[in-house]
Amino acid sequence: MQRKVCSPNDFTSLDQVEDRLIAFERRYNETARPFTWEFTPADLEDLLARIERHEQKEHSQQPTGYAHQPAALPAAT
């Protein structure tokens, strides 16, 4: 909406903003077409399981009790 309706932001009044939003809504409603949603609940469960496995793998690979200390810079001569 912002990219298609409100840019450029050259409105001189709120009435102009309202008019442009209403015009966009009318035009969009005339051309909009439904789409088929193909991401199923099973797909979501699979995705969440993969994310959890990835997070567990990352967590198990981190050394315990290790605090990162930056390398000392060489003394200026």
C-alpha cells in the first residue's frame, strides 16, 4: 500500500490521501484474483520441526563456558 499508493508523498491535504486510498481500493477490488494457498498445516509443522532441529544443532555446537575475548592489538611503537 505504501509503495503503490503513498509514494511519492506529495499530498497537500488528508483529503488527497483519502481520495488516493479509495481509488486504489476500487481499482484493486476490480482486478484482484484469488490465489490457491499451497502451504498446508503439515508443511508448517515440517518447517517448525526443521527450525527447531537447526536451533538445537547450533546450540549443541557452541562451546560451554566460553566467553569470546577480542584478540589483543599489537602495541604501538
